[in-house]
Amino acid sequence: MQDNATNKPEWVTRGKTIRQLIEELQSFADQNLEVKISTDDGATFKCISLVTRQNKEGGHFCGLKNCE
């Protein structure tokens, strides 16, 4: 199914729950790998400095932050 607003597949924009993310990370054989995050389609990656609990208008969510 396509997200009509952005014309991207739904799996790209719907996000993951903490449970889904943990399950996916547990599938890696090497559990000592560093986890990094990209916001530019993989052109650059940054480390995850903090994991935060966010309570903002529009909902609650877990935030991953890079503090460089």
C-alpha cells in the first residue's frame, strides 16, 4: 500500500514500536555491533548518544538522539 501524501511505501513511513525494533536487533548474530542512525537515506550515519522518552503534543514516543 502506498502513502498517498509522499508516494512512499507504507513500511517506510509507519515506523516501528520498541518491541519490533528489539526483535529486529536481536536477529543480528553479533550483539556487540554499534548501532548508528541515518536521516539521509544512508549517505551518512551518526552514533546514537541517548535514548529518551518523549511526551509531546500528538503523542508519546521513544526518541533516539545524536548529541554531536
